[in-house]
Amino acid sequence: MRTVYVAAIAAVAAGGAWWLWSQSDGSGQVEEGRALAIVTMPATLSPEAQAGQQAFAANCASCHGTDAEGRAGTAPPLIHKIYEPGHHGDMAFVMAARNGVRAHHWPFGNMAPVPGLTDPELAGIISFVREVQVANGIR
């Protein structure tokens, strides 16, 4: 079992390294602040996701990008298979916002807690991210 676990970690690390390299200019460097994902926005958002989009813009977009596409050198894209509900459930987003989170999938460093977010704002942010994920084939 340990061998399978180590192999899985190695595969995730190799995939992440390949992805970062593929985003670079060939020198291994990605332009600071560059969007890390191309995001297709849904034609419409539910009312809860619309409110969440506003809360996301006010509290998350400065690091994760306006459409959760991530920013090179700052924060990962939330519109990415790693953040699908089966791997990072809604509670993972709540815990990250409330408590911060240690870096584990990406080389961006730790995320600090986001002070002042209410439960309804967090629920809206999660709805926004999930609806955008679905529009990008992440379920």
C-alpha cells in the first residue's frame, strides 16, 4: 500500500511539474501574474453563484484571478481538475478560507486565512467556483 501511495504522490508531482513547464516560455520561467488556465465562463450563473462571483471578486480574485484562472507566482487556478468536488470537496474551500492551507499541490506557498467572510459569502463563492468548473468540464 505504501508503494502505491508513494507512486501516486510521484505521479501528481510529475504532472504538476510538467504542467508548470508547459506554461513557461521555454526557459522554465512563467511570467509573474500570468493567467494559469483558460476559463470558459458559463452563459448564466445561478443567483447564489452571481452573489458568490461578487464575493470572489472582493476576496479571492486578487490572488486566484477574476475567473479563478490562477496567477503565476501567486495562486493556483481553482478551475482545475485538482479542485474537482471528488478531490477537494466544498468543505476544503471553507477550511482554506477560514484557516488557511499549507501548500500541497502547487509551488505557491501557503495560503493565509481570508478574514471576514460570512457563511453565506463562502457558500456563494463555492457555488460560483463549482458552476464555472462545470462549464469547463470539471465535475
